[in-house]
Amino acid sequence: MPQAIRPRGAVLLKVVSIIMIILGAISIVSGVSSMFSGRMMAGFFDLDEFGIRYFQVVGAMALITGAVELAFGIIGVRLCGRFDKAGFLLVIGIIQILVTAFSALYNKMMEQAGMRVVEQILEATAQNYGASVSMDPSAYAGLMGNPGLAAANFILPALFIVGALLNRMRPGAPAAPAQGQEGF
């Protein structure tokens, strides 16, 4: 019985998709908890309405991006072994890059708002507990707008696209010869 031919990118797509499913689920849980913890944080740290809305908006964004990542991960696992769906998977990978770019841009725009909320939390902690909080809130800026972390978010979508491109290549099809070389 002949062995079924598996696309070249099937394993890469499956591994990346499983990681996306896990990270998407974590993002959904964190988004939901952030959306509902805004009111609790407001009472505990005397946050104003802006602080409450900040947690809700950040949570909604995490929920949306997590849902997209989860859905695309499930699609990737289901279709990773099919040659005929490589183009569709490539489109999904490009959409993932766009969603990730939008999310990175959004996070950069929210950096100043996040700093305001961190300042409120540090001030409330100092007032409520008599603690001497000498931490500079700008220390959190490195975590909130870190370009290295933002760039790392593009790794999975890029690997997804590589897997989709590998799936487009049929086994047995000759690789293009290097420029100036003739085939055998």
C-alpha cells in the first residue's frame, strides 16, 4: 500500500498552530479577567473612571486577538496536511500578521494610558498602606512598549506563513536551480 504524501510544511504548521491555540486560550482568559477586574481594581486602588475603562479596553483587545489566534490555530491544525488548502492557510497567515501589527500599534498607543493607571495604583498603594513607594512608573514603560516583545509577536505568524508556503510545494517537484546553474 503506497504511503500518503505529506506536505512539506505540515509538521511546522501543526506545531505552530498548537502553540497558537494555547496562547489564544490564555489570551482569552486574561482578556476576560482584565475586563471584569477593572471595577475591583477601581475600588481597591481608588482608580478613576479612566482606569476602569483602561482595564476593560485592554481586556477586550486581548479577548479579540486571543479569539482570532485560537480560531486560526484550530484551522491550521485541521488543514495542515492538505496541499489544496495551502493558499487559504497563506491568506490566514497574512491576516495574522496584520492583526499582530494592529495589536502592536494599539499597544504602543495605549502605553501612555497604561502609565497613568500605573501611577494611580502606586499613589493609592502609598496612601492606603503608608508605604513609601519610590518606584518610578516609567520603569514599566520597558515592559509595556518593548520593541523586542512586539517583534517577538510576529514569530508565530511568520512561521505559519513559512509552513503554508512549504505546503504549496508539491513533493517530487524539482527545486529551482541556482542562477547560472543548469539542472542535471
